[in-house]
Amino acid sequence: MARPASPDPQLSVAEAADRRRCSQKTIRRWIADGTLPAYRVGARMIRIDPRDLDRLPRRIAAADRTA
């Protein structure tokens, strides 16, 4: 029996960076410091669950206080 396809395929570092609109270096930094869980597949391939990426907090722009 075939396994059902996952609704969200795993992302590469480049795909995760595009999705978060940041650099690949930032994604790798988050993985290294434990902020973003990631999984190594094979010797070099790193995969990220998109749900983990979506759980990361997002920075909010500061309010304009010139009034």
C-alpha cells in the first residue's frame, strides 16, 4: 500500500530562505543555534519542515513616533 503524500513537502535551505525572505546564511544560523529544527538527509542535504518555519516569530516594524 502506498504511503499518502505529505501535505507540505520538506524544504531545502534555499527554499526556506525564499519563503522567509531572508538569506540562506540566516536559515543556517537559526539551524545551528537551535531556533529552527532541521533534518539531514544523506551526507549533505538538509531539509526543513515548513510548519517549523512558519512557527518562527516574525519581526514587526517599529511604529513611527514622530508625532
